[in-house]
Amino acid sequence: MLCPPLRVGQPPTRRRFLASSAAAVCALGPWPVDDAPQFGVDGRRLRDIWAALRRFGGTSDGGTTRLAYSDEDLAAREYVAEVMERAGLAVSVDLAGNLVGRREGAGGGGGGSDGRPLVTGSHIDTVPGGGSYDGQVGVAGALEAALSLRGHGVELLRPLEVVVFQNEEGGKTGSRALAGRVQPAELDIVTASGFTIREGTGRLGGNPARLAEARREPGSVHGFLELHVEQGGRLEAAGTQIGVVEGIVGIRRWDVEVQGAANHAGTTPMDQRRDALVAAASLIQAVDETALSTEGRQVATVGKIEAVPGAPNVVPGLVRATLEIRDLSMEKIDSVFRAVERRARAVEEAHDVSISFSRFYESLAAPTAPRFRDIVEQAAETLGHSHARMPSGAGHDAQSMAQIGPAGMIFVPSRDGISHSPMEYTSPEDMERGANVLLHSILALDREPGDADW
């Protein structure tokens, strides 16, 4: 029997979750890995893992609310730890509070000789009122890949690590800690569950006082590969099954102030007004026109706006807004911003106002490793799945892990491009396709030489 029996003393509800997964693992027999198109994941078991995760915070509308550090988060992590054990992974929690399942490699020659692990995984925390696929498909796929490797008797040369990163939705805390990017002041931020990051990290079994020690040195992993739902509509619209992610966009955000003059709405003639809101409307249109007219895939958004004093009978004298620009190139973000600034000077002159920009947030772009793109593409090709290269417009844990070693991402379609909503949906067939591409990519990466380029 490949799998150990269930441990005694588990709550009855969790015992039911684990029983179906255990039976599925133990039913597998050996399969020759060289028969690449046939060697693959168990789609039914993958769906069972995904469905079991929904038991922890799943909502009646099909969504999931499992906030980082909540009781639901802790219970789901316990379930994942059980599945990791059944996949032959040694389970631990690192100092950052990430859940890590590790299987040692066979070593010997070839790719495993340097001992650096292949890492895969994602997150299971959600936004409030979120969906049931964001992060969860990647975790279920990574677990199923590990289960399939064990069930088919496949030994990798390299160590394999499956990681569930903590608090992805609240700032990618777990993966950023591994990259040494979490600042001490962040630990006192109160998250959606009501716990500070400091308190929550402790609840998960990490040690916030030693968070700096969780950092992994650049080059300490052979690579990181994350399966994820697209969270956009490009794959579905094109009828494409697999997205080969070229990189994760960089993000810069600015606070914007448009200063005019408040005045009486009834007695101030139209041609004598310094209306900050009218000027802001022109600026917003300029932002949209700039992003549309610039060649490339950049996006620019004014997502928040406030008129002061905000009374129906007062000409607005001040408008506060935000500007966000995203692109795979930080230089392109700079270029688009400079173009917006030039348009802002024209708005100032036309409306007799002043406009200022103050940057308050930056997330660096993270291109994926070219050879990871090639390997994912080849895996999709071998399995007969249509594929296309594309950027990720959302942030992911892979963005942090790319600072430690080469990284790649696999996207599967999101119906109607909807995410962070109970209406979020990815079909079981697409989940299985993505997990199979992940599995075959892991096998290919394992055979790489130890000195492969980053």
C-alpha cells in the first residue's frame, strides 16, 4: 500500500475529506514515464482536492471566503498537509509561515547533482467574497502532480518542494519574505481577518521575530513554476487551452491632486470657474487616450476619485485621485507616465488648475525565464493542447520567487475573464490540462543540467 492509514483522532468532517483522496492515491499503479502523452495526472482526484478545499470557507453562491490567518485558512492548511504526506512529502512550516512539502531527489548525475530544489505551488487564501479557483487551482495542481509522481513510482533527480504561500491576497507576504522583501513595519498591518501579519504569521506556525531568516539566497532553487487561472478573458476568447506566461507586469501607482478653486455653484459664471473636477475629467480621458494610443500591452487606470468639498452647490476646488500603470517593462511604465504628465500640463493650462503626482507604490516587473517558457510550451505541445504566450496582468507569488531563481507560470482559462468573485470559474477539463502541463514541465526541468542559465 502506497499510502499510510488515516491518523486517529482527526475530526470526523476532516476524516471524510481525506478518505476519498487516500483511496484515489492508493488505487494508482505504476506507469512508464517514457510514455509521455499517456503519463499524467488523475483528473478525478484533482477535482476531489479542489472540492475539498471549498469545504473550508466555501459559500452557497459557489465562491470561497478563506481569509489569510482565519480559522478556515488554518483548517485548509491542515488538509493540504495531509495530502502532502500522502504524496510522500515531508511537511514543515518555514519561519515565514509558508506550508512546505518536500521530497528529496535521487541525486546522482544530471540535473539533480547540485541539490537545488524544483519548487511549485500557489496560495489558498482568498479575498473577502472571493472565488474558488484563484490560487486554489495552482495548489491542487501541484499536489496532484506530486501524488502522480509517487503513484507512478517516478523518482526525480532533484528535490521537489510544494509550497502554499501565506497571505498572498494581502500583499504576497509569504513569497516576498522568501525574497527578503517584507519590511518590519508591514507586520503591524491589520489584514481582512482582523489579525495583524505578525499575529497571523505566528498563528500559521511561523516566527515573525525571525522573518528575516526565512530569506532564500538568489540561485538557491533550480526554479519555480506556478499553475494559475488566468483571471482575464484572453484565453477563453481565443479558444486557447494553455497560457505560457511571458512575465508578470510591473505596477506603479501615484496619488494625483488637481487643485482649482471652490466657489458658489449658483453665482460663479461658467467661464470664470476653476473647476477641479472638470479638469480631472479631462485628465482621466487623457490617461485613457494615452494608454490606447501607445503601442504595446500597457494598461493605465484611474481607480479612485474624490471631489472636495463634495457638496452639490459648490464648484469643486480640489480633486484627489489615483493613477496606476502596468506593463511588463518598467521603462514602458515610465514612458507612459511621462506622456500622461505632458497631457496634464495641457489640462492645467486649459482649466487654470494645478496638477501634482506623488508615487506611493511600486511592484517590479518579473519576466519569466525564457527556457521555462519553452519547456511549458513544449509540454503543452506534447500533450496536444493549444497554447499562446501572454503576460500576466495580475501579481502572483511567482513575481517574488523570480528574485530567487528562474520562474515560470502556466495559465488556464477563466470563464468570462471573471476573478475575485463567486462567479469565477475554470472547467475541470482545463484544470486537468493545466496540471498535466505542470507535471510534464516538472519532469523536463528535472532533467536540465545543474548549470542551466537563470
